[in-house]
Amino acid sequence: GLALAAMEPRSNNRRLVLFPLPFQGHINPMLQLASILYTKGFKIIIIHTDFNSPNQSNYPQFTFRSISDGLSKSKNGGLNLETTNHAINFMNKSCIAPFTVCLAKLLEVEPVACLISDALWYFTQSVADSLKLKRIVLRTSSMSCIPVYAAFVGGEKSYFKTAIKEELALMTEKDIEKVYKNGSEKSKEELICNMIKETKAASGIIFNTFKELEEPAFLAISQDFQNPSFPIGPFHKYFPASSSSLLEQDRSSILWLDKQPVSSVVYVSFGSIAQMGEAEFTEMAWGLANSKQRFLWVIRPGSVSGSQWLESLPKGFEEEVGERGCIVKWAPQQEVLAHQAIGCFWTHNGWNSTLESICEGVPMICSPCSYDQPINARYVTDVWKVGVMLDKEMNREETGIAIKCIMEKEGSEMRERSKSLQEKVNQSMQKGGTAYQSLDNLVDCILSFSC
Ligand code: UDX
């Protein structure tokens, strides 16, 4: 607890209902936000789906209510990138009735100051309206992806015509293609358009970022949206994400890191949703081997299509890398990134991973898959200049070269640049800083709602 620990909790006894989207990259920031607002004196009620329900025993101070999501058990096991946006759109319909009933019941007991829902739970705006409740959204990604998404609302094809603003012009055609990759274009459009529309209709937007990192996007959003934005992050600087981990974090990775030299290890993880084919996985493995560097590789069970876990590792790989490599199913990522042995992070640029890496000053190798990741990656490489892009098909020679290059040459310059970002984060969270002030503004905004 950085700034918050030093503060007197302002007990106010108002109740807040929080509704996280049931995916790891969304559950982590929502539960971190819950902890932050709890410290500010609010009573916290979490409504969650049966699917991917959070571990309640880690949060005895919160009240939990579960609703059914309509996803069948068999479907749960088989969710992948291709079906994630379908699943989100599906749940935005299947949850309407159970969510409305649950929220109405809570309101019967005691008033609620407001609903805070993930921005991708777009159906909740009309539910909140019908119950005369204010809704604030939590957008778990960067602010910079909002103007890009908002431009899509006019139709993806019109993107380049409307891309007059500087920050939009950054994106390459390939980045845009990737945003749309995986799943049908129609279901992504449905998701993005509804998200933007109902985010505009909300009473405010909370972002897990800080203003200095994304000033142009902050200004663009302030101009285009009527409602206030509250960039109060990075949340993980207040509370770690480990207690909301859905998978068990393998701590043996830390013991292994303890034995490695300073800045010598490539940390590889593509988050909780990304999936890859066997051919891509093979290239990735040989790229790591060819780089001759030490590595800690998170291979999530089920993340390689057709494999339970490590069956797809190419023959001869383990003999080739020997003690140089450590593979785990899931790692305590924040601790890993903060470890002195880490030299760089080969990432898919999910926003949580990107922010966690920036805060530890770890240079990135960016292999964005889809959604907001290509946008985050473009900022990492071209604006903050703390990473290199690998945006071609996965190829062992090129990956090997990129890894070697960042570990042996470019990484140290990036670390230097990262230092100024780290200073900005710390300033922003101190009394008088922008994130600190935004958090106060958010609390005042919620307290101003009549309930
Ligand atoms: C998804 C999207 O990809 C992302 O772009 C969006 O902003 C949020 O939802 P995900 O793909 O899982 O999330 O990536 P990311 O945002 O990086 O979140 C992963 C989280 O899991 C991070 O908080 C990370 O610390 C944690 N993690 C990851 C672990 O605890 N252990 C691991 O081994 C890997």
C-alpha cells in the first residue's frame, strides 16, 4: 500500500456494487479497485458470474453475490480467443435477468451509492437506468485504445479517413487488422460499438492508468465524452493482483530466479486468454533456444491448441536449453517482473502486463495477438520507446535475433527511458499528484450521488 496506507480511511458507510467481467485480465483490476475503494470507507458488494468466480476467501471484508451466466460447463472449458468475444456478447444477454433480479434485491435491503461495472458489461447501463441507479464504468485497458475504438464505431473501414488525430495516426494497417483478428468481425464490432456507446452513457469512467502516461488520449476522451474520466492507476501499486488469481501461481519460479544473474532472464507470458497454434509455438520455442538466453516461460495449460500442456514442445528442445530455461503453468507475475534477474518481458501486451512491466522498468518484446493489445504495443514501441515490436509471423530466426538484441544492446537504453516513466508514476500517486487527485475526485463524485 503506497499512498493509501498513509491515509486515514474516510468511513462513509455507502455501499457500492461492483461487477467484474469474468476473465483474469478484468477480475484483477476490478478487485484491486474494490480494495482501493474499501480503503476509502465504502462497503463493497461484488456481483459475479458462476463462470470464473473469484476466490472469496481472500476477501472476507467484501460481500459476494453470484448470478448464473448461462454458459454451459462444457463451453467453459473450451473458451478461447476465438470465442471470447462471442462469450462476452452472449453473457451481455444471458445475464440481464439474473443481474437485474440480484441488484433489485440488494436495493430493497439498503441503498446503493452506485454500480461500478466493467465497460464490457454494456447491458448494465439500461439496468442501472431502470433501477434509477448511477453507473460508473471501469475500463481495464489503456486510455489510448478508446479513441481508436471510438473511430471504429463509424465503421472500421472509415478508420483511416477519421484518423486525423495524431494519436490515431500511429496505428498501422496491420495493427488494425490484428485488433479485429480472431472471432468474427461482426461480433467484435458488436462488442466495441456497444462498449463505447454505453461507456459514453455512464456517469464516469475509471481507468487503470495515470494521466502523464497517456496525456493525448486523456485530452481526446475529455473532448469527445461528456462524462468525467478518472485515471487513478496503476492499481497494482496499491494492491497486488495475486489474491484474485484464478490459477495457482507457481512460486518455484521465484526460487529459480533467485539463482540467476542480474538482468539475465527473458520472462515470457501471453496472459490468460491468448492461444496459439502448434506451428507458432514451435517457432517460439526455437526462438528462445536460439537466443541462447535464460528464460522463464509461462505456458498456460490449454494455451497451445491441441495440447494439454507441454506435449507440443519440439523434440530436442529440452536437451538444447537444459538448465537455462524454466517452464511453469502460471507465475506470480508482479513478483517476477520486480525480480532483479529479469532482463526483458516477451509479452502479448495485455494492458495489465504492459502496465506491470512499465512500473518495474522492464523492457518489452511485443507480440500482440488481438483486441487492445496491438494498440498498447504500438505505444510501448513508438511512444514510450520501452520495447520492440515483433509483428510478423512467429519465426525462430527473427525472434532469436530480437531477444538477443534487447538483452545485449537496446535493453539498457530502454531501462533508462523507463526510469522517467517510473518517476512519473510515483509522482502521480503522491499527495498532489494526478492519480491521487483523480481518486479523490472519484470518491467525491460517488458521494455526490443521492441514494
Ligand atoms: C485481457 C486482455 O488481453 C487485455 O488486453 C485487457 O486489457 C484485459 O483483459 P489478459 O490477456 O489475460 O487480459 O492479459 P493481461 O491484461 O496482461 O492480464 C493478465 C493478468 O494475469 C496480469 O495481471 C498478470 O499479472 C496476471 N498473470 C499473468 C499472472 O498472475 N501469472 C501469469 O503467469 C501470467
